[in-house]
Amino acid sequence: MTTTPTLPLNDGSRLPAVGLGTYPMTDDEAATAVAGALRMGYRLVDTAAKYGNEVGVGRGIAASGVPRAEVLVTSKVRGADQGYEETLRACEQTRRDLGLEYLDLYLIHWPLPRVDKYVDTWRALVQLRADGLVRSIGVSNFTAAQLDRLVAETGVTPSVNQVELHPGLPQAELLAAHAERGILTQAWSPLGRRRLLDHPAIVEAAGNHGVSPGQVVLSWHHQRGVLPIPKSADPARQRENLDIFRFALHEPEMERITAIAGPRYGGDPDEHEEF
Ligand SMILES: NC(=O)c1ccc[n+]([C@@H]2O[C@H](COP(=O)([O-])OP(=O)(O)OC[C@H]3O[C@@H](n4cnc5c(N)ncnc54)[C@H](OP(=O)(O)O)[C@@H]3O)[C@@H](O)[C@H]2O)c1
């Protein structure tokens, strides 16, 4: 097992280059999975108020024995809590549920353009960072146009945009938009919810490098500058997903994987309503 590299954020912080997803774990599942993952070397954990497992994630962090300062915890503002005052209260609840004085990364879960509160929600995140209650702030499922509106109206660029991204949905245009704006891309459903792992481009690359299909896909993300947050509740697969930094895919392998076309599994950011 190699050590996990870190990736820089536009606010001077750094994040481990891979994290642990926790949806759809229950509190009990999350407590076990997070404690085990932290003990094996994970240092970034992704949760959200909407997942209903922040209490379990917090229990897992406490049980792991890893010092709080070494763990980076992401949570997200749910749709029902959008708005300035609502978001300040939601963050307090999230910190209470996690049992943490501060969050390392706090994201707006979905833009909900029809509700049109994401700019006020963003102002609350800026305030929470100024107050030291969250270290870094970002968004999830935002389009380039929505990112630009945040910057135009507040002057503050998100550090992260966490979006659906996997070989079936490689998001080349959005990655270019993030690079221009200095935003780190996090990939959710980075393994395509395991539905793409038997694709010949992935299976052949796995054979070439003596690794698993999951490791190939996670390396593909890393080599594109993307931070994947694979979910696994299984210790062997958690270990695999962390062990992706000792080999590199060749350019033709990267291109074949990027060319895999598939559907979007989750919501469309311009349409999806999450509360
Ligand atoms: N911001 C958002 O709107 C949003 C939306 C969806 C998800 N997320 C976050 O992103 C995380 C990951 O996304 P996801 O859970 O949808 O999909 P994913 O990570 O692409 O896939 C998870 C599935 O793959 C399996 N798996 C994990 N590692 C594997 C490996 N090495 N080989 C084969 N199978 C493997 C897992 O099963 P086992 O547990 O049995 O290993 C699970 O069934 C979520 O947990 C959540 O934290 C965010």
C-alpha cells in the first residue's frame, strides 16, 4: 500500500486524493465502515445531512482512534435547508450529529435552480468559513453557469464541485470549466455504481496492470485530476480502492475508458429537486 497523495484547493487547504463515500449506509453501517476505513488509512469521509447517517459517521470517526486533526470530513446542506439562516442552523445540526466542532468541507448538495436560494445558501457557507466552523466550502451538482453566478454575486469561488462522474459520464467540458476557475472536481458514483466494471476497456486495462477493474477506474479519475469518493462497506474493497497510486494507465487505455458512453445514473443539475 502506497501513501495517499493530496490535492490542493484554491483556499490553500489540501484533500487526500481519494475519499470514502457513505451513501446509502445506515448509522450502524457507517459507524463500522468509517472506523475500519480510517484505521486502514482513509483520511477523507463523505456524508450529507440527507443521508441520515451523520451520527453513525461521527461514531465511526470517534471509534477509529485516528486524531480528529488528521481526518477530513465533508457534509452537505440538504435542499430543505437552503437559505441563509436555514443553512447556518443546518450546519449547527450537522456538527452536533457528527459530534464535531468544525467540518473540513461543507457543500451545497444540489443547486435546485427552481427554488433559487443557492446564492443565499452560498453566502451562509462563506460566513461559516469566516467563523471557523467549516474549513473549506464548495458545491455539488452545479453547472458552469451556476458556478459563474455564485462568483458574480458573491466574489467567492467554490473550492470543490462534487458531480456525477464515471467512465460512462466523463464530464470533459465541466472538467475544463473547473480547471479554468481553479475548482477541484470530486466524482460521485466514481465506479458507476459498479455497472461499468465489466466493460472490455476496463477489464483489459486491469489485466495489463495486474489490478482490479475498480482500481483501474479510480486510477482513471486520479490521472484526470479528479478526486473520487467510492463507497464501500467491504474492508477488502475499501483497501483496493485506496491502493490506486502505485500504477498508471497508459494514454491509449485512458482514451478507451473515456470513450465508454453510458447514461447518467443520478439527477440532472438543471432539473433535479432534492429536499
Ligand atoms: N453529491 C451527490 O449528489 C452524491 C450523489 C450520490 C453519491 N454521492 C456520494 O458518492 C459516493 C459514491 O457514489 P455511489 O455510492 O453512488 O457509487 P460508487 O462508489 O460508484 O459505487 C458503489 C458500489 O460499488 C461497490 N464497490 C465499491 N468498491 C468496489 C470495487 N473496488 N469493486 C467492485 N465493486 C465495488 C459498492 O459495494 P460494497 O459496499 O459492497 O463494496 C457499491 O455497491 C456515495 O457513497 C456518496 O457519498 C454524492
